[in-house]
Amino acid sequence: TLGAHPADLAELDGRFAAPVLPGEVLDLAAWQDAPGGAAFEVTAAGRPVLSGGRARFGRSH
């Protein structure tokens, strides 16, 4: 767990790396890379489909 609340999501970035077909299972791997930030990658059948993912969290309220 990254310890961030979804309501605090301030920025989301990533690159679509490959198409995803209906019915394919997506696997998300995420890790904290800086205070208030996380990196992530999405794969389908072991191939990257979303790469360079970054999320930044900040107080939204």
C-alpha cells in the first residue's frame, strides 16, 4: 500500500505502450519513488501496456 487516498490524486501520467484486447487481464505494479509520488507499470500477459506511469498525490482538501 502506498498510503495515499484516491481523493488526494493531483497528477497522473503514463504512456500507452501496446494495445489491450477485451478480456485481457491487467496487472498493476506500483511503488513509492518519492514523498507524495509513486511510479507504476501495467502489463497484460507479461508485456507492458502502460509504461512510465507516475502519480503525484497532494492534499485536495
